[in-house]
Amino acid sequence: QKTKRHNRLPVFSLLFHKRFFSFRRFRENYYSSTNSRLDSLLTLLGLADHIVEQGVTPCEMLKKVINYDDVDKQLGIFRSDSISWLKNALGVNQDA
């Protein structure tokens, strides 16, 4: 449960336009690692540099400015594409 809750924090930060940083919770090959989901999301949004790496402090991470206009635009594109894919998969009229 802790892993699932941890990975929601960047998502809520993105939705509510808050500054954030994230840690990798487990080694990359650990069986319950969810790092890949977080990596994928942040990479798609151009925010992969918000995952704390060795030698970088959380304070440094919080100084990074996030262009939420770009993030919102990209999320809108992903949302629209996802809805179109679902409608197509379900055989629903695209105009509906």
C-alpha cells in the first residue's frame, strides 16, 4: 500500500500545479517496483528531472520551475488520445 500511495503524490502535484520531487522507492529490478510507471509519466511530460538522484538534495529539486501550461497541454493530449482509443476499442461512435 505504501508504494501505491507514494506514486500518487506526483500525480496530485501535477493536477494541482504544485512543485514536487519524487524518490525511487525500490531498486529497478525489485519485484514490487513501480518506478517504471513514474518514470514513464514524468518522461512523457518532460519532468524526468524531478526524480531525486544521488547527490541532489530535495531543496534543489523544489527550486525547479514547472511550466504547467505545457504539462496541462500534454495531459490534455494524452487524455483525448486515451478516450479515443477506449471508444474505438468499445466500438462507440467517435462523435458521441
